[in-house]
Amino acid sequence: MTAAPPPAVLGIDLGTSSVKVVLTGPDGAVRAQAGADYPVTRPHPGWSETDPAAWWSAIRSAVAQVLAAEPGAAPVGIGLSGQMHGVVLADADGRPTRPAVLWADARAGAETALYRELGPDTRPRLGNPVVPGMAGPQLAWLHRHEPAVVAASRWALQPKDWVRARLTGVVAAEPSDASATLLFDVLTGDWSDDVVAALGVRRELLPDLLPSAGAAAGALTGDTATELGLPAGIPVAAGAADTAAAALGSGLFVPGSVQLTVGTGVQVVSPAPTPTAASLSADPVAHLYRSATADGWYAMGASMTGGQTLDWVRRMLGAEWVELYAAAGHRPEPGDPVFLPHLVGERTPYLDTGLRGAWTGLAARHDRDLMLYAALEGVAFAAADALEALPGVPDDGRVLRIAGGGSVHPAWRRLLADVLRADLHAVDVPGASARGAALLGARAAGLLDDRTLETVAQVPATPVAAPGDRVPALAARRRRYLDTLAALRPLTPEDGADGDG
């Protein structure tokens, strides 16, 4: 008699330009994975959109690939992770009424002024800096500029919440994504009616909130199960924002620990205590969000530079990735060029969509390798800016966990260690967000409880780089970078300018 296969769970991670699907056991061990791409469109300067139908087509493809790689697997739960901050307007049946507006969209710069009119008791309770790519300003823009579309819409959803509605027919939100919308009161744990009213947003567009990312949000409908080749009726978790899911998937729970992730952008994340009225600021520069666990919070410094900046540099200078990263081993000299990496504006700590990039101090003796090195150095300096905006980061004795596909080259890791003055410990979890999503699916299916969820999620961190003898030279180079940034910043376009560089 053939033994039944062990329980399996699907994790679906909806990224900005691709989806990743993993099949895991309840312990989070990945048994199969697949991905599929979709386009990001930019119909006007500063806009960033995707047709949700493209998301769904990619999900169908990736799920089929995973199931084909593991014949006989019968998933008993589904968990979700998704790109943050966007808006999907949909009708009562969940059909999108326009393309989704994404986190990198800068059209709502003018609408951020509405937040300056909030009362002194309301503004701090958002817990976050105001940037145009978040759902609150985006929704205010849509109400002002596309009222007919808004009138035809029943729901305003986060990207992964739209996917969940497509899977289950149930419309809901959850705290990890809601806390990143600039529509959420971090003290009450619910939508802020004062902010919604101040923005002129229809309150009924916002769905009810589930208690946590691991809560069971609904069951897979029969038609969708047939479409995906999955059993009908299996539970689907509420799911989490991708950063929260990645923190879960890489085991980031210990207070005081900090994790650096280098991907399209750079994120620096640390578990945070539950906010109180006394702990909140009216003008924060770091973000404060609910985590994927039942009651946790995390602080985040977010830089828009990272892989997208380095990819632009690589393409402009005709370099392969391996050639770019190899340049990180250069020993800098005072006269080397300085690179400002802010091609699409910047979030932490500058909160300025108008920041722009530059190579400065170029001389005839400089070559392409020095320009490649300067680009890496500039991205590392931006990571340092984000790190030092986090509360409680020490000046010395720093230890950082490092993750993300953009941080694996040894020379690049050594440069990051030197710039950040930190011992780096690698967390080897390819697809941490997808793994976190699968763990949430196991929680929703009853295979894990809140305590065992955190235990199972833990992963080892291996020392990979430590600060070396370049630290003093790089500290001087960073001062020059900061001086150059300060000198050029007044010349950059106003907020709301073309965010695509």
C-alpha cells in the first residue's frame, strides 16, 4: 500500500514584476518552486501600473509548474505575500476597473499635501512618513482625477488582497499591508476614519480587517480550484505584505536584530515594540508596520536604490553583472568619482521623489571600472542612510543579517561591510517572502500555531564579511557623498516629478 504524501502548502509571492510560487512542507522546507514574469507599464511620466489579469495569468502558470514538479502533491493550504502600497480598484465581483497603481508610482505628489492638514493628534498615529506611492495618496489622486472609475468601483484592495479575493471570493484586508497604506491608525489597529475623510476617500471602499496575516481568510472556490488544478475548499491565509512575509520566512524575530535585504531596492528591517502614543512622531523618516506574526511590529528603512540602480548602470556602461560586482574590490582614493544613486527619487531618510542621480568629480584619468565601483559605493552609502534612520542602531559593534539576491557576491558583501561598519551574517533563504507566505498557509490550515510558526521559521545566519581596512577611507568618501547630495538636492525637480529617472 502506497503511503500518502506528506502535507504540502503553497506559498504565492506577488512581486512587482514577477510572481514566485513555492510548494513546502509544514516546516517551511521548499520542495518545488517556479516563477513567471509580467510587465510593469508606464503610460505617463512617473506612473507605474500593471493589469491584474497579467498577475493572474502568471500565477496560473507558476502554480502549474510547481504541481508538475511534485506529482501527487495535494496542497492543504495556501498563503500569500505581495508587493506593498499599491491600489487595485475592483467592482463588486472583484473585476478590476482599471490597471493597478503600484508602489513606485509618483503621480500623487500633490495629494501628499493633504496630510499636512491633519490635526496634531491624527498625523502621528499613521506611524509612517508620507510618500506618494502609498495607497492613501494614490486613492486621493484617483478620487480627484478618475471619479467615474472610482464611482464604478466597490473595493480598493492591496495587490495580494485582490489575489486572495480571486482565490476565495472573499474580500478582506489584514494588518501588515493595511499599516503601510497611510490610512491605518497604528494605535487602534483599524482604518483611520479621520484620515479617510480628510483625503476625500469613500470609506466603504476599504474592506474589513482580518486579525492577522496567518488567519484563515476563506476557502478556495470550486471554479478557481479547477482552473489551478488544486483541491477545492482548502483554506487560504490572509497573507502578508512582502517585507513582513520575508521577515517571517527568514526568521527575523529577535528584538535588536537588523536585516539588510538588497533587491530592486534596499530594505533595512528590525523588529519593533508595540507603538504607544508617546513613541510616535509627527514627522518620522523610518516606517513602522505590523509584522506577519499575530501581534508583532517592525521598523523599516527603505531605499529605492539597489538592484534597479545597478542594473541601469550596468546597461549604460555595457557591463555584465559579474564585472560590476568584481569592481567592488577597488581600494578607493580621495580623487575617485562619487556616484549619487537616486535615479528614481528616494524614501528613507530623504522622502524626496525629486532626488536624481549623478557621477561627480569625473576626470579624464577615470575609467569604466572606477565608474562601476562608484555606483556600488553609492548604493552602499544609500543603504547606510537607511540603516542609520532606524531607531536604536548603534554606532559601533553592528551585526547585520543580510539577505536578497542582490547581495551574494563576496566583493560586494565586503564593500557593504566596510561602508556599514558591520559584521554581515548571510541568511540563505532564496525566496524568503514566498517561504513566509507558505508558512502562513500552514498556519491557516491548522498545521502550525502562533508559537510553532515562529519556531519553524527560524533559519541559521552564517558570518560572511566583516569591516576591513577600507573603513576610514570609505567614511571620508561618505562625507563627500553627503556633501555632494546636499549641494545638488536644491536643483532636483519638485515632488511628483517623473519618478522614472
